[in-house]
Amino acid sequence: MGKATQDLRKEHDSILHVLKIMDKMISADTKGDNTKPQYYNELVYFLKIFADKCHHGKEENFLFAELIKKGVPNEGGPVGVMLKEHNLGREYIALMNKALESKDLTEFNTAAAKYRNLLLSHIEKENNVLFVMADQLLDEDMQDKLYQDFEQHEESVIGHGVHEELHSMIHKWSEKFEV
Ligand SMILES: [Fe+2]
Ligand SMILES: [Fe+2]
């Protein structure tokens, strides 16, 4: 496994952890406790910055671009499917955001469940199909180069301070919701 795909798999683990936390947040009985919207807002912030901007940005701008150069089909092929799913994920996040603004928690739960289902199958496809292909097609030098591009992307999109903040958010949630 190359350095670049390994980095993305590690991020998948963090995203999967957050999706489990999200399920627990939604099912938690918080009657008489008005903290849910605040947690949901933090969650949407995490999904926007970490899952979408940082992680999907690394895939789209660097890994997928390289795979297309190596002949992996975009439209009508595996890369095109992944890109479509990223866009669908963005739509679901926008719906979650809208539901929070109008304080409609039922609407939020519906959009969150769609997002969770989409991401679970998306991550499984990347881990078991696309990244396996990438490990076969990209040599070690290319994986190292992509990893450096990832680091730079992360620094320019979220910066070191925010990265730490996001990880401490996960830590706080996992203590509160015991996941
Ligand atoms: Fe992806
Ligand atoms: Fe991914």
C-alpha cells in the first residue's frame, strides 16, 4: 500500500468513526437537554471541512486526476462514479445545513441518514476497488509525490490549527456519546 492511499484510508477511518458518532447523536435521548442542535452544527462543520474540502479535495485534485492520466475511465467509469457521489454528498450536507437553519430536526435526521448510507458504500468502494487499482497503477515515487500534494492541500485548505481542532472535536464527541 502506497503512502497516498494509506493517508486516504486513514481519513476514511476517521470519517467512519464520525458517522458512528452521528448515529449515536441522532438516537441519543436528550429530552430536556437542548444541546443537540449545537452538536449537529459542529458535525456539519466537520463534514464540510474534513470530509469534503480536505479529503474529497485530495481525491479529486490529485489522486483521481493521476488515475485518469493513467487511463482509468472518468465518465462512465469508476472515477466518474466517485465524483458523482462526492457531489451527492455535498447536496446532502447542504440539506442538513438548511434543516438546522430552519430548526427542523426531523428533516436533519432524514438528510443525515442519506449522507451516512452514501458515505458507507462510497468508502467501501474506494477502499476495496479504486484504491486497490491505484496501488497497482502508481509506483512508490508517484505515491510519495501525491502524499506531498496532499500535505500541501491540507495546509492551504484547512491549516494545522484547524486540523487539530477537528480531531479534538472527534475526541470530545466520542467521550460524550461513548463511541
Ligand atoms: Fe471519495
Ligand atoms: Fe474517500
